[in-house]
Amino acid sequence: MNLQIASRLAIFAVLELAANPERQLSVGEIGEKYGVSSHHLAKVMHVLGRAGLVRSVRGAGGGYQFVGNTRRTTLLDIIQLFENFGTRDDDGAPGANTSEGATLREVLGEIDDIARATLGSITIATLLSLVARQHRQPKPAEEPRELSKA
Amino acid sequence: MDRTMKASEDEDALVIRAVRATDVPQVIALDQRITGLAKAEYWKQAYERYGRTRPNERFFLVAVPASKKAGRRVLGFIIGEIRAWEFGSEPCGWVFALSVDPDARLLGVGEELFLAMSEKFKQAGMTKMRTMVARDNRLHSLFFRGEGMMAGPYIQLEKDLS
């Protein structure tokens, strides 16, 4: 499955800020790590602010701060701020009104339900633990560089 | 061996220990309070099966306050067993019951029960533990995910027989 870019950026921004709720980060600092423009990220931060997950701090050293609850906010909560995740609307799609179309919709709906349940069961706190685990895992040994072939 | 968390003088300290016959009425009452269903016979049988037989592969643990002043109220329980070669799966630990008194939630009771069960499985040589959660059971899903559980290699399937 794919997420829209805004959803991905929002998840990354929340993770950055929630990892240390005392810290304030500017959109430039967050954007630099993930290789995205401040302009794009600013729109995302605005939506997160309206949802009460982050707040902007003005003044020197200002930026954004996480103010949500890491143990109550799930990935699905964030994604749904930016996209209608898992709400399949194929009424106008070719063949939608056939038995085959209905059967296909049922199978795809099963996938959506599983994805929704998965995203709805992973909180920001859980995701931060998974990120920490990822950091602790030894990096795979670098493959020996192949000499250029003649 | 009992597992005691926090200093024993701490009134929130817990002991996680094997279930006893005297705990069973409290387990029945706790389950009834949570599910709304009275299943006395089921829990008596669960006690006989998981609390009294094959102690190296069946585990029925309860959480009680460490302080005697707090009484011997059962704050939660967990049941698990080692299952081998179901659907070709190598032996692993299965957790199939976990309940915490609603008045004792957010105190770490569930986590301590989970950790104690993990320890039992590890001591028995297991390297994996599994469970199954209803897709719409947000409370259990959040808890098990929070303990680091991820989707496993199996998908549960069913068929309507009506």
C-alpha cells in the first residue's frame, strides 16, 4: 500500500517532535532530514496544528513542538487528517455493478480492513519504540565492492 | 518463582505468581465484569488444565498487590501455553487470555503479566510468542502492539457454515 506524501511527511514530523516533546524544531530542520521542502512541510504542520498534535512556538529558537498524546495517537489518526484511507468508492468504476465487481470489492475491502486495523493499532509511542529497535539493529555488512569489469 | 515488581513497601507493587485454587472465584468475577458473561465452569476447567497440569508448558499467572495491606485481590491474569507444530509452526508460546481489572488499568499490570509470561516462554526455550486479537478490539491491539508484537506469518481464515 502507498500513503500520500502529506501523510508520510506528517508521520515523520510527528515522530521527530514526539521523540523529544520538550524540543522545538523548525520546518527547515525537519525538512532537511527527510529531504522535503519547507513549503510543503509547512502545510502539513498547519494541519497537524489544527488537529492539536503540534503547536508552533514563536520567537527566537521557535519552531514546532509535539503536544499530543503519544500513547493515544495512532498512525491511522494522522493519516486520516490527509486522506480518506480505506474508503473504497468504485461505484463509477467499470463493472462495479456486476457480480464480479461486487466480489472484487469484497476482496479489496478485506485488504482495506486489515490495513486499517494495523494502522489503528500502532501508536506514536509504539512507532518510536520500533524506530529505536531499528537503530539498535546492527547494520548489514557492506557488500564488497565489485571491481569494475573490463 | 514469584515475580515482584517495584519495592515491596510501594503500595502499587505487584506480585505475579501462578494461579491458586483460591484465586479462581476472583478470576471468574473479573472476567464476568469485563465480558458481561458468567463462565464459571470454563474458568474452573481452565484452572485444572492450565494451572495444575504440565507446569513447564502451561502457564496461568495472576497479578496481586505485593502489600498485604492491599489485600489479595486479583488485579489481572494471563494464560499461555506452548503449542507445537500447529499448521507446521515450530513450537512457540501462545497467549490466549489476558484481563486486567478496569480499576487497576494504566498501572502496568498488563505489562507485568505479559513480561512474566514472556519469561516463562523463554525459560522453556521458546524464541517466539503469539496471540490472536479481534481486528476491532482496539484495547487489546494497542496493548500487544505496545509490547512490541507485530503481524506474524499466518493469516486467520474462516468460513460461514450457515
